Amino acid sequence: MKYFRYYPWGLQLLLFLLMIFTMIGFASVMLMAFLPKVAGISLEQIEGITEQTPAYMVKVATIVQGVLSTFIFLVPALLFAYLSHPRPAEYLGLRAPGKGMQVALAILVMLGAAPMLQGLEALVGMIDFGPKIKAAQDANNSMMAAFFKMPDFGAFLRMFTIMAIIPAVGEELFFRGVLLRFVKQRTLTMTAPILFTAIVFAYSHTNIYGYLSIFLAGVLLAVIYNVTGSLWCSIAAHMSFNGAQIVLAYIGNSNKAVKAFTESTTTPVLYIVGGAVLFAASLYLLLRTKTPLAANWSDNFRPDELIENA
């Protein structure tokens, strides 16, 4: 088997893009063909769901969301790594953290950043971008409100799996595991790869008012990967960031105080200050214990392999 790593950089990138579009097409055709037969609902019917949408349609919509996320991000990243390198886990950065406490610190960094990012999103939401942008954002907010209703524990587990676990694994493998590696192969420092992948990461989400916050979250996740040398740390951080929102929303369904907090259009100052303190302390400790990626981490071949192939 001739792995993709033997091909020129441009050809590898083209193959990755073709793989993405192929998986998107396959998932779309599969859903259009089988969704009406299995669930009795078409893709068009679950578009634009709101809090008033029947629970069954919301359940189907969440499952569709999970399928699309899997085929857009997770499957292409795993398949490309398998076809690119004899050690796909190593290629993707799925190595153990250099120090055990780095996973916990990565989680605390993202949990501390969450209030600040939420506050920033609220500030951006105060800007008038025009009726079309507002309508698109309102539609996204209505869809998320429908997802977050979670009437029972089973719905919570389904949401946590689809909105926290699958995106954390799939998006980290895609953006930080594969795409970051591609960009780094054409730059000398990590600045451009981190910024570029964060931009694409933000653009891949439908939360228009949250683009800046998602971009900054993408930067943080890439920094976490860079300073720990382990994609497991950024996966854990990503999962905790998404998961915390889902947990709060689920608790809020039975607790009026938590519900009022999660639905508020403003972020309390003390919440932001507390998050900032947690973020700064956790990031400081993470940097103190850093075990960064090796200088040649993005190379397709290790030095000993280059000698053997010479």
C-alpha cells in the first residue's frame, strides 16, 4: 500500500477535500433516501425547527445533526489518516499527554474562557448587522432552544453525545489533527496554522453572532494541542466546553434560577470575572507544565525513515 504521505502536498490536500465532499454527498443522499422510510420525515421537514416543533421531529433532527457531523468531520479525518500514514493515531496527534495533569488543566482553561466568550457573543449580538443576519441568527437560536428542551434524561444523553462528544472528537481530528498539520507544513511558525484553522472552525458553525467567540475558542484549542503535544487534551477541552452548556440547559429545565441564567441575554460581571481568574490560573499552570509539539511534528516522515529511504 502506498500511503498518501508519499504524494506532493497539493495532491494530498486535494485528496482530503475530495474525501470531505464525497462524505458530505454520501450522507446527504443516504438521509434523503432513508430518513422518510425510517422516520417518516423528510430533511425539509426538520429544517428550521423551533421550540414549538413536536418532540419526535426534534429527536430526529438531533440524530440527523449527529450523522452530518460524523460524516463531515470525523469520517474524513479518520479515513485520510488511515490512508496517509502507517501510524494514523500518531499522524492525528492521538498520543498521551506529556503530563497527566494537562487534561484537567485544559478542561479548566476552556471552562474559564466560557463566560468571557459568552459575554463577547452577547456584545456582538448588540450590533445591528441588518435584518437578514438577524433572521438567520434568530433561526439558529430557535433551533438550539428546541434541542436544549431535553424533556428527559434519555434526551439529555442523546444531546450530550451528539452535541458534545461527537463534535469534540470529530472537529478536533479534522481541524487540529489534519488541517492544522497541512498548514504547518507550509509555514515556519504555529501562528498562521492556528489562526487559519480557527477561522475555518468558526465559519463551519451556524452561530453568526458567535463567530468571533468560536474563532477565539478555536485558537485556544489549537494552543492547548500545541503546548501539550496531545490532541486528547484539546478533545477533552472541547467536550467540556460544549458539554457544560448542555448540562446547564438540562438542569435549567427543572430549575428556574438556572434557566433564567442560561436564557439571559447578558452575562453577569462576577461570572465573567470568575471565569477570567480560572482561565488565567489554569493557562499559567498549563504553560508551566507544557510538553510542546516537536519541531518536526508535522513532517510526513521521521528522520530515521528519511535515512532509510535515502
